[in-house]
Amino acid sequence: MPSTPTSFTETATDLDSIAASQLINTEWVQPGIGVHKMFSGHGDISDAVGHPPATAYALLRPDAQWSLMPVNRDQENTHKVHSELMVKLQAARAASPARQT
């Protein structure tokens, strides 16, 4: 027998998990068959015990597109994220001639 949520918080958490799962599996990765290469990022700040409040994961998809997922691990505060990867990719795209189809 399925369990019944006992509070709104439990229901919201369940829905957040479902939404996160859908985002990861349909937007961040390329659905279907293919090899994805994942890279972890790091920040230059940490909390009082040395843990980074935010991190990021970059994914090179089979379609040669990069996908970046920043993760805020701090439940109390928001943090600005600056990605060197995205800056370098944008610069490379701007410097390269347009692809011909």
C-alpha cells in the first residue's frame, strides 16, 4: 500500500525530486544512447567547516554540446556562480568561423 504524505513539506520535497529527476534526464543529459563525459567543478569559497556551498558539473554530451549544472548546497542562502567553462566556450565559438552544413 503506498504511503500517504504526512505534510505539505513531504509532498513538496517529493515533487522537487521528481522535477529535478526530469530536468537531469531530459534536459541536462542527451536522452538515448551515447557516451556522456562528466567533469566536476569547484569554487573558490567555502563555509565555516570547509565545505563548498556551491559546485557545478559539466557534461560533454554525445551531440558535442556542453551542459552545465550548478548545484547550490546551501539551503539558507543563494550564491552567484561564474563559469570559466562557459566563458571559454563562448569565446571559442565567437573566434571560430561559422559551421557550414
